[in-house]
Amino acid sequence: MSYATPSAVILIGVLFPVLGSVAVSLRFYTRHSQKAEIGIDDWLILPALVKNPLLNALAPSPTEPGSPWNRFWSVFLGDC
């Protein structure tokens, strides 16, 4: 039994990085419009924004038979 369909995995994999990019863009826009100083915390968001989609692309798909994610969830959820 598969809990995640391939289309759902792709949708979440695309939607969340886009939402994160929008949030970071709004943060920089707000700092600029309020003429507030852009601090180190703002700049450290950028590498994380790039890193997360790359790691998602390299992660094994939870929809593959025998995927480590399927075994992980079956241990915690059992046969729901």
C-alpha cells in the first residue's frame, strides 16, 4: 500500500520551495521598503533556500517500492 502518489510528491516538491521563495522575497522586500538593515539572518536564508530543493531532488522517492521512506512509515503507522 502506498500512502503517497507520485503526483502528490511532485506537487509538494514544487509547491513548498515556491512558497519559501515567495516568503524570502517578501522578507527582503519588506526590509528594503522599511529601510531596515539586512542582517546576517536574512543572508543565511539564501543558502538554505537553494539547498532544500537540491536535497529534495536527490532524496529517494517515497512512492518507489522498497523505498526507505515506505519502511519508515510502515513502522510508525502500521497498516492504517
